[in-house]
Amino acid sequence: MNATEWKEKLSAIRGSFSVSIAAVPAENPEAIELRYLGRKGELALLLRDLKDIPLEERKPLGALGNAAKQEMEAKLAELKGAAGAAGPVVKADLDLTLPGWPFPKGSLHPLTVTLNRMAECFAKLGFSIAEGPLIEEDYFNFEALNFPPFHPARDMQDTFYVDLKDASGKDMLLRTHTSPVQIRTMKGQEPPVRIISPGRVFRSEAVDASHSFAFHQIEGLYIDKHVSMADLKWTLETFMKDLFGSSAKVRFMPSYFPFVEPGAEVEVSCVFCRGKAEAVRCPVCKGTGWIELLGAGVVHPNVLKACNYDPAKWSGFAFGAGIERFAMLLFGISDMRMLYENDLRVLKQVQQ
């Protein structure tokens, strides 16, 4: 092969390479690279043929061949970059959005599911959610709720105090109920007020099947003009029927709470024996046919005064319940401690 033939062949290879590049994506970049620049590629073989050309002509021809090689490599790199930006084409019949197998998806905790259901029920009745701090001042936790110092009702809520002082110099504490949220809300806005306040609370109690030193409450408050016990009864009856079904019944038993007057314990008909407690001796309601679930009542005038609400103009009702108690009823859990032990047999009951 002489120098003229070599140049003609190089020109033909460059033309063929340009046609192949223009044919993409009919031909992929890797195939083109292998055809022209691979170990046995057309240009690689042509460069090897330089050994047969006289030495004085070989040097300029080698420069032409290297220039062609660099030009091809640059165009192939550009082509590969464009293909990578477009993303790979997935030809397999595979849904990449599915979770890995055999790893199961997680689920919400029974307490979270219960709280969400209760919140949805009250949202239908126009209640919004309000929240407050876990570490609370004595004023909001007790005094503004008609628990003056040395009031015997404070003994009903054994308390965890913390090494902090409020503005008046009194020890701060872990809140014993979510009622302080109601006080903070009333002090922060004018009536009407219609809120629920869910959250964790703390009391110095021995842990057993129905008690814990840390548990969850949901409390409700409605302040407006001419609110009465009848409004409270209708609200709780509607809530219970929404949560437990239309056959649920509600009754009020007189009780004492410092922040309401009159006050009542609210019981719902047993959702397990359905009113046949005496015949089957239901282990949940102990044969009574009723289960105590809430405390409620008409907001005490002293509480309204503490929040600068005129008791002659405004009235309202309040209620509170333990979320754990509702979760135990909804999911058939007999021991409150099971909700905190991370037992998958319990948690899987409420997989969504």
C-alpha cells in the first residue's frame, strides 16, 4: 500500500464513521467505537499498515491518522454523554417503584391509628387541633383550672416536677393532663373556641395492666354563647356512634372535677357484649354492660374568669379521655403495657 492509497482509505473510514454517527440511535455508541477504534477496528488496522509505507512518508500520514482518531473519540464521548443524560432504556417487565421483596412495609402504631380516628370524628363536628408544651407551669396545669394551692384534688394527680422555675418562682412540672392547652388557647384568642388537644401526659403511677406513668390523652373544649350540658351530651353521643357504630349508647354518671360544674363520668355501652353482659358475663365491662371512657362537664365559671372570659356572657363544656383506653377497646388489647413493648404481633393488627 502506498501513501496515496492509505490517504484514500483513511478518507473512506472517516466518511463511514460520520454515516454511523448520524444513524444513532439505530447504532449505539459502543458498537461504533468497537467497529472503528477497537483492537481490530478499521482505523486501528489502517494505522498498523503504516509500517509498510516508506519512513519519509510515514510521519505525516501518522499525524493524519492520529488526528482522525482524536476526532472520532471526541464525537463518541459527546454521543455517550447525550445517551446518558436521556437515561437508560429499561426493557425488563419490572416495576421499579415496588418495595423490595421480602421486606414488609411498616404500619402506624395502634395509638396513632386511634388518635387519627378520634380526631377525624371531632373534625366532622367542627373541632380543630391545638397543642402545647410537655413541661408546664403550675399556673396553667393547676391554678387556672380551679386547682388552688393545697386543694385536695391535686392529690388525684401525683406529679413529676422538674428542675426549672416559672416566672413566679414555682417549680415547673411534666403536665398531668392536656387541659393546660385549653387555658393557653383561651388566653390567646377570643371566643368562640372549639378545639381538641391530644398529647402525652405524665403522672407518678405504678405501671400495671390499666395504668402507666406516661400515657396519652385527648381533651375537648367548646366555648360559645348559651352552651349547655345538652350540647355536651349530643356531641359525645355523636362521637361515640361515629367511632363505635350507630348502636353505641352513652350515659352520664355524676362526678367531681375541679374545672367543671356540673361534672360527669361518661360511659358507653359495652362494644363487646352488646348489652348482653349479664348472660355472658363480659370480662371487659364485668357484667355491667357499660364501660367508663371519659370525664366531662360544663366549664366552671372560675376557669372562664381566669382566662378573662365573662361567665355571664360565655359558657362551654369540656371533656377528656385516655387514648390508650380507646385503643384497647378498638383492637381488643387487654393489657395497656402491650402498647409500649414493640411486640409485632400487636402492631401488625393495625397494618394499613
